[in-house]
Amino acid sequence: MTGHEILNAVLSDQRVFIHYTDEHGLQGMLHEGVIRTNFKGVVYLTQEPMSEGDAHTRLFIGASTHAGRGSHLILLRVDLGLPVTRLTDYEFSVSQSIKLHQHTVMYAGPNPM
């Protein structure tokens, strides 16, 4: 999927979100079939297509502990029953793990932006 196709998917459906990660994290999510919450009990999502560098700066606040976390992504159309909360202009949160089989994975792979 191209960056343009990801942008079109997000713009055409308000239930489409992006979860940025690194290659290792993506493989774990796909293997387990779940996006697990972080230590705060939250999964972060966005509707902003970003390059790896922009994701690292804007979403991960440039933290060295999160280097590479924008290199891969999952584009997900979430079920209406999943409670998604807007945090900022471009950040959303879900206070539970996201089971991939309950939603539509539109793309999972390297960040094409």
C-alpha cells in the first residue's frame, strides 16, 4: 500500500486508524493477533500518515527509547464497538488491547510515507 492510498483510506472513513511501531513490534502483533496496551494500559492510534521521522518526533516525542517505532504500521478499520478517545488533534487512545480479528487490518508492513 502506498502513502497516498493510506491517506485516502483515513480520509474516506472516520473509523480507520494507524498504529505506528517497529518491525519487531509489528511481527509480534501479527503473530499474537493483538495490539497490546502499553504500561499505562493504553493503545495509541492516529489518523495522520507520517514518515518514520515525523512519527518519532510527533508521537514518540523523539525519545531514544522509541527509536525506529515509526518504521512500520498497521492500518486498521476498527469496529464501532471499540471505544476510541481523541487526545489531541492527531492522537487517539484505546484503553484496552485491540484484537485484530475483531477489526479489519487494511495494511500491515513497512511505513511507505
